[in-house]
Amino acid sequence: MTFTTTVETLPTMGRYNLRCKRENTVALSKSLGFDLPSSIGEAARSGTQSALKLGPDEWLLTCPMEERATIRQSLTDVYPEAVHSLTDISSREISIRVSGDQAEELLSTSCPRNLAKLSTGCGVRTIFDSVQVVLMREGDRQFRLDVWRSFAPHVLGLLAVACAEFESGL
Amino acid sequence: MLLIDCPYCKEKLPELEFEYAGQAHIARPEHPAEQSDAEWRDYLFIRSNVRGDHAEQWRHTHGCGRYFNAVRNTVSDKFIATYEIGQPRPTVTKEGEERDEQLES
């Protein structure tokens, strides 16, 4: 089988880490303009913005760089009624997209999770080799990895080695 | 590799995502200053060393980030139950006892 899977680094995007208590999610969802997902691993999307639930009280919000101020403002406005913590982590991480027929196998060389169980549109925080990553399944054969910037060379290096091994038929 | 059931993610996940965090159900004394040296020492350092079912804390570090409690058999290394922080220790199932016996022979 020909190896057609590609690994690419995505341009910078806006990222926020949002934490709040369950009772405040309604007010925050209203302010954001879309419902925050309610179960871990689930993602919600509205236009260019998306929210992924990482933990019982933790969400990852993503948006284009120029929309960061909009999100910050809309959540700041609602702060008195719905107390929360919003941290800009845009420059902390970079995104890597892995797409192609063997994307799942390629990632499973370093990720211990059962990736077949991760359904399209869902995402989880997990571990890749020794690096903590947020892994999202964007499509049947397409994944996105959010990696802390300083660990990115390590992750990209591992992926490059794995690609070379797949290509040579190992 | 061990598979651990995270009570928050409600999924069986690989051990690599988790971290051990000591014995469970150890309450910090309400008034540490009123404790005698011996009581404070016991709270800080004295832990049971169970052979069999042991209630312990784990953290789903590379996942939801939450601490939870688990009952694990220290002989067979099997997880018998995992439950959220704040819940009482569940009564041990027969399954756990059997595993213990099996290794005693």
C-alpha cells in the first residue's frame, strides 16, 4: 500500500483554557453564543469557534487569532454573574495535523489510547510518547495534535521517523 | 499495561495517563496545632501496607486532570473499583477476594 499520510504544522490559532463550575456553564454558553459541551471528549462548534471539554470543569476554546478579543470580551462581560477562569494559551501550543489513510496507525506508534474508539469530532487530552497533547479527531482519517511549543520538535521528530518507517514498509 | 477506569471520563484508559497519589481516605486534622506530636506523625507518615485490597488515590494527569480513588489489589495488581473523590470506599466485591486467594496458594 502506498503511504500517503501527511504531517503538517498549522498556522497559529487562538486558544483559551476555560474553567468554571457546572452551574455557570449556562450563562457562559449564552455569552459565547453556543452551548459548551457537557461530556468529556465532546466538542461543540459554531462558525470559526469551537469548544472541547477536557475535564469535568475544563474546556479548550479555539478560534482564529483575530477573534480572541471577542471571546475574551464576551466572557468578561458575564464574569460578575458567572465566575470563571479564562487563560490565553495561544502561544503555549502549536497544532500539528496528521491526515491520510494511515493517520490512526501513525499516531498509535506513540499514543497508548485506543484511537479507534475516538469518534469523529471528539477530542481528548492524552499522552504522546512522554508529551501531554490534546488529540482531536477531525475526520475519519484526519487528526489534530495540540502540543506545547517546547515539545513540538520532539513530537514532530517522532512522527517523521514513524513516517519514514511506514514509507519503507517496516 | 494496566487499564484504569476513570470515574470522571467513564472510560478504561491506559495506565500511562495516570499517576499514583498515595493512600486514600486520610483526612487532614481540623486543628493541626492541637495535635500531639505522635498524632501528627501518624497523619503525615504512617500508612498501612496492605496485602490485598488497598484504597488509594490516583490522578488522571494526562486526561481530565482529576484525582479519584481506587481499590486495587496489591497482590494481583488488579483494579477492583474506582470512584469519585468524596465517595465512601465501596464494599469489596467477591471478584477481588478470589484474586487474593488465587495468589496465596
